[in-house]
Amino acid sequence: MNEDLLPLEQIVALHAEYGELLDHFTHHCDSVVNRPVRERLAEYCDQLARLHEDEAEDRRRLSGLWRREH
């Protein structure tokens, strides 16, 4: 089995967490409050890049955007 592939349960959990994080991010404008949320969103995009190699470059770009301070 390819060690880069995530189990389906973990993929579903990641998508659920992503939705919750986006909801949190859109309701809190404070950059200090959102810093850990942005970091987790960046990690999520990194993990998705592993799953979807055809979209990997876009996912890595999004990961970098989430890590930038606004």
C-alpha cells in the first residue's frame, strides 16, 4: 500500500475539520485568534496535495497563502 495515501476515514475527518475551520475563520477577524486556524488550514492543504497530485501545485499555493500573515 502506498504510504502517502490516507485512509478514507482520515480523509473524511480532514474534510469535516476543514469545514469547521473555515467557519471559525470567517467568524473571527482577529489575526491572533486565527493564527492557529490558518496554520491548520495550511496543513490541511498540504495533506490534500498528497492525495490529489493533479491539483498538488494549487494546494501547495493555498497552503502558502494560509501561512502568510494578513
